[in-house]
Amino acid sequence: MFKRFRYRRINEATRLQYRETFLRKSDFIWPVFIVQGTGRKEEIPSMTDVFRYSIDTLLDEIRLLVPQGLSSLLLFGVPEHKGIEQVFDANGIVQSAVKAIKREFAELEVITDVCLCSYTADGHCHIGDNDATCEILAKIAVSHAGAGADIVAPSDMMDGRVYFINKALRENNLSKVKIMSYAAKYASNFYGPFRSAADCAPKSGDRTNYQMDFANAREAMEEIAADIDEGATQIMIKPALSYLDIIAKARARFSMPIVAYNVSGEYQMLKSAVDNGTCNPAIIEETLISIKRAGADRIVSYFTPYILQRLNK
Ligand code: PBG
């Protein structure tokens, strides 16, 4: 005797009856890079088909994508000149973008990256002292929330930043704004393309003394538990693909929404493989499904515009 499975796979209709995991348009959060000025839509050499937008051209893009099902954005500001005073300026790039987007698309979820690395001269996510950095991160979060962001997403990996941000949001009557913490963010080589896109590569050293050691899984659970304790309302695991085990473990342990960040290096590897004909484009759906199958509720991905189009077919 043996068990038969192939009857499930006879055709697409039977495969559908047995399918366990689906991609939905609302699963996707689109990360975007914003620059100063107007009329700018600049190619990013390290990331094929990804652009840096000024606010007006970003709005044009959003006008096209919302009817296709875009429901969420993650904003990264890329300033013209370095200097951390701009990062919490009420009229900074990110704050102005949030206001402009919300004016036209009140329902669109707007998440902002809270970090310093595109603004510091040395390209690091901190100013030397952990707790002093947290004070600045809290100011950034308050400025983003004050501009109308729905969620702030600290990506710096300082200890206690969620505590500081949560406290500051409360003190400023902004406690309805949620905190999506990059709770388990690894010191990954997959961030390479992003660092040229956001001009945030460390000028010296690396980020291994604040981002997590990629050999660690148990510690990720501690990081997540700590952030939940400090007031995070959703947790991010980053990168996604080499960390599916972390997503699965976190899913088994925490009921909090889990977001996985399909980062720039993961994007570009697949994109190159598809563009040069090495792999079938369905590799993209296969990969994104694997992230959901592991247990992520939502996915931050540069493939968002592409996948919305696919899901509308
Ligand atoms: C900055 C930040 C990084 C990413 C998101 N926020 C880079 C880094 O930590 O060096 C990477 C995202 C990606 O690779 O797509 N703190």
C-alpha cells in the first residue's frame, strides 16, 4: 500500500482546492526612496526598475498604483546633504511627503522609516551613544507621526528605541500611531543595493556592533519579546529569505502581526536572474509565497508594483 497525492495536482482547479498559501494585494508594502526637488524620477544603478522620486513624481506613481490595489507605503528620505537636524524637521522630505500623500490618499497606509544613516556623515545609524541616539529617534518618530504617518518603523537597532519612541508618542498625544519595529534585523550583506540607493553605506567599519549576528535565532526571539514589551504593535524580521526559519519561529511564538522585509539584495538577485533569462519570472511569486508560508502576515517588497500587476491579471 502507498498513499496517492497526484490526484490533487491534475490541473489548476484541483491544485487550487489544496493550495494552502495565497498572495493578496493587501499583503504588500511598497518601499520608496524620496529626494528633494520636483520632477525627479531617478534610476538607481544598484536596483533595476527601482527609482528615487521627488514628491510630485511619487504622487504620480501612487495615482497609478492605488487603482491597482496598492495599500501601503514605507518611506525612506534621501537628503541632498548630510546633517541630522533635517531628519526631524517638520518640513523635511519625509514629513512633507507624508503630508502630501495623506492630503490626496487619506486611506493609504503610510509607514515611515525611522533611522539616521542617510543623514549622518559617517553613514551609521547612531551618533555614538545608544541612549542619546534613542532620544533623536523619538524626535524623528514624533515628527513623522505629527505629519500624519500611520506607523513609524525604527530600523536602527539601538537598545530601547521602541521604549523611547513609545514614550514620546504618548507625551505628544500621538499614541494612536503604531510602532512597527525592525525587531530582528540582522547585520546582512543583502542590504548592499539599498545602501547605494539611500546613500547610507557606513564610511568606516560595518553595522555588526548594533545589527544582529546572522548566526543567531534564539536571540531574535529575545529581541522581539523586548520590543513587544516596550510597545511595538507589529514586528519586522529582516532580511526575509535567508531568515525564513526566524519568521516561522516568531510566528509560532508571538501573536503580533509579523512583517518580513524582502530586502534590496534579495530583490536584485531575483530581478537579475529573471532579466538575464536564467530563471522563469514565476520565481518571484514562488519566493514571495515562501515568505508567507513561513508565517509572515505582510511583506515589504520592491516587487510590489510588479506583483500588483500580476495579481490583477
Ligand atoms: C537603514 C536601513 C537599511 C535597510 C533598511 N533601513 C540598510 C542598513 O541597515 O544598512 C535595508 C533595506 C534593503 O536592503 O532593502 N537603517
